Amino acid sequence: MSCLKEVYETIIDRRDHPVEKSYTHYLFEQGIDKVLKKVGEESTETVIAAKNGDNAETIGEIADLAYHVLVLMAMQNITPEDIEAKLRERHTKSGNLKTFHTVDKNT
């Protein structure tokens, strides 16, 4: 079993069997808005760490982001298998590059 799956199962367990002083339990108590805020914060922190070229910090921020995304998934009843299936589906496609607008990065 993958580490992500193990973490997801722990999150589900905390959702179904709350543990006092558990951060995961706190997030479920606070609700979707709090979790979405944390996903946004961790996404931004990941971008900043990567931009700064600090791999150790980037790894830590990606781990934080992954955790909060797993909590979001649990709140929405989305399983890791759902995500794996979507990734497999997309992985089989080829030649699907979208055309993007040219953007002036200086504006």
C-alpha cells in the first residue's frame, strides 16, 4: 500500500472516529471553507518554495499540499482510486496539447 493511501485511510478514520486534539479532526470540524483555504495556502507556499529553488522546502510544501488535498478528497468522498483512474485515463491519451494564448510575462 502506498504512503498516500495510508495517509488517506488515517484521514478517513479521523473523520469517522474523531480524536481530540487531532489536526485532521479540527479540519473536519471547521468545514470545507477551512480546508479549501489551506489547499490554497499550501499551493502558494509550494509555488514560492519552487521559485526560490529550495528543493527541501519544496518537498515539505508539496507534502503539506498533498495532505490537505487528501482531506479535501475525504470531505468530498473522492478516493485515491478515483484519482488514479482519472490519471490512467489521461495517461493513455496522446496529442492532446491545448493551444494557449501567447502571454507577455512582463505585464
